[in-house]
Amino acid sequence: MTFFISLFILLMQFLWKYIDDLVGKGLEWYTIAELLFYASSTFVPLALPLAILLSSLMTFGNLGEHYELVAMKSAGISLRRIMVPLVILSIVISGIAFYFSNNVLPLANLKFKSLLYDVREQKLALDIKEGIFYDGLSGFVIRVDKKDKDDKTIRDIKIYDHRNKKGNINLTVADSGRMELTPDGINLLFTLYSGYNYLDRVDQRQYRITRPYQRTKFREEIRKFNLMDFEMSRTNEDLFKNNYSMLNLGQLKKAEDSLLIERKRKIDRIPEYMLNTFYFYSRQIDSARQLEFDPEKPYITDLLAGFNNYERNEYIDESLKKLRRARQNIQNYESEVQSKNKLIFKHQAEWHRKFTLSFACFVLFFIGAPLGAIIRRGGLGLPVVVSILFFVLFHIISITSEKSVKSGVIDANIGMWIASIVLLPLGVFLTFKATTDSPLLDADAWIKIFNKIFKRKVS
């Protein structure tokens, strides 16, 4: 129950975020349902740890609130033994989470992101409003001054034809007309009455020819517009499948190895390029001859000696151009290496995420179960508040460390596990306090402690 509640809340957040991309595009209900199904599948890594935390806290909170834990302890059953079945269950859930993260989640990400891309690229549904220039039809701009109540009869129509991409040189004006779809819904028909076609005739250079202006009067004219652009078209999913979030463990490792080889190849090219660029002329110099020493002749180190000023300036300008070009090429090499590094970091983060989800479920269980036994409150009141506080802490640490890993600030072997490592001692501490019946959240116990502290200070 708590899992589906968490999933529903995350799905509502997704709807609020992308509501502008879904409304007004004439999408079929099954397309939206498919998008929501795949979106909910991608939210499992967030919903499952929260559900484990909340459900374990509610379960042991109910047992404590109704004194069932006290009854079991009085019968000689320790809290550790009571937790054993749920520990086994949490291990099973962690294994299922790992299988889902490695096998199901990559496919769900592929389906979700490809479908979301198509939905966001989908044009808004045909909606020609009064007094507004409508440019939703490819190559045309239409303005209707007034629409009758039947939503078909239109008045004072202007149609600009921009298919030749030469500006407003082709215009159709009509006093009235009818707007309706063909039976198959593929075309939009405009039946126009009492109007004119205006055409400014230009040549290929857009200069006016001998008879530049043409006007044609008509009593009735039918214009047909194709509506295939408003149909939902699906992009080939193979274009998205190489993204790091759509790969399993084996594919991530293979992709990372390929990226490491490409990065090494890029780095190895830099010294070779610098050698060929900066030391090209130096390699042409006979170093042994340069080292010959003649006491009767001064040693000349100026390589431009023997050239006049014009030739010197020419050589210097050419050298500066080569240096600027070389600097730009080195910067390009550096940016390519940096982009490869960021992509490698993302692959490493995604590889560790397959394991952190399972471990997080296990750690949060050892926070929720003993905390529920300590606070002894069930239901959806206090447990929800406490669960949200711990989950927000876990989520903030996870997001911060993940961004640090992807930017290369922290190594993935450490950064992706920081949230679990931070909360693990807390789980161990709460489990110890619960099993030893420590009054951790007992107000009277804390009052006694503070009274002792203040009495010592006074004395």
C-alpha cells in the first residue's frame, strides 16, 4: 500500500511538470496511459526505499501502540527474533530491486524517454481562433476574422502561402467559407466564396519580372491542407538505446571500456600533434652542426639572422598564426577529453546505482523498524512525518553525491554510496536502542536527564 501511495505521489509530480506538453495536442488516451505506465516504472527507485521505510515504521509502530510487542517480549521473544521474518523479507525485496534495476529499469527508461520525446515534439491540435494568425499548418498562415456558432462557417478569411519561402507574395482573400475535415480525417478542406488570389511574381533572385502582379477573382474555391503533421509519429528507439540510463551492468561496463579507449586515443594524439606543430622547424635543424664551436666566429642563436625585416615579419606572422591555430586545436582536444570524462563518470554512477537501490532498501528497513518500535505510533500520522524527514535527508545526500560523481569531484566508488554509509550507523544505533528498550523518545526520560544536568550546574 505504501509503495503505491509513494508511486502515485511521484506520478502526480511528473504530471504537474509535463502538463503543458500533454494538454492540447489531441493525444489518444492509450498514449497518455502508456506514458504514465512507463513513467511510474522509472519512479520505482525513488518509491521503493520510501515505501520500505514507511511500511516498516508503520508496522512496528502499530505493534508497539497496541502493546503487542510488550506481549511478545513478556513471552520471551526478543525484538531481534521478531524482526527476523521481516529482515528476510527485506533481503528478498532488495534482491527483487536489484533485478528490476538491472533488467527492467533500462527498458522502462528507453520506452519512457523515447515516448516522452515524441509527445513533446508533437504539434498542438488544430485550433484556428478568431482574429489570430494561425501558423500550425506547415507552409501556411491563416487568419479567420469570425466563426459562426456551428464552428464551420467562417468569415473574412486570409490565407498566406509560404511554401516557396519567399515571403508574403501569395495571398488568398475570401468573404466567407466553410471549414471541415474529410471523412478520413487526413485533410482539412476550406471551401471559399467570393474572393481573390493575389500573387507577386518574382524570378529566382526575387526580382520583379515584366508582369509582376497577378490577381485572380473566384466565386468558389476549395483549398486542401494536409493534417499528417498532427499525427503522432514514433521515433526509432534505437536512437536512444545507447544512453547510459538504458543499459544493464554488462552493457555499462562494455560502454565504459569503449569510452576509456577513445579517451586514451584522444590523449595520445595531443603530444604527436604538438610535436608536428611546434617542433616541425626545430627538427629540420642539424643539432650537431649547431653545436660546432669556432673560436674565431661568434656563436649565433638568432634563427632569423640573415633575413631582411620584411622576411622576418612574414615568418613571425606565419608562426603566430600557427600558434593560434595550434592553441585552438589543443583546446578542442581538451574539450573532447573533458566530455569523454563526464560521460565515463555518468556510466560509472549508473553502474553503482544498480546496487545502491537494493542496499538503500535494506538500510532504510533498519531505520524504520526500530524507530517504529521506539515511537510506538502507527497509522499514517507521525510515521509519515518521520519517514518523509529521513527520506528527504537520504534523497538530498544521494542527489548531491551523484552530481559530484558525474562532475568528477568524487570517485564513483565512494560518492554513490555516501547516502547509505551515512544512514547505516543511524540504523545500527536505532536497532541497538530498540533491542535494549532504551527510552530514546520518552519525554519523561529526557526531562530527568535535563534536570540532572541543570542541578549539577546550579550546585
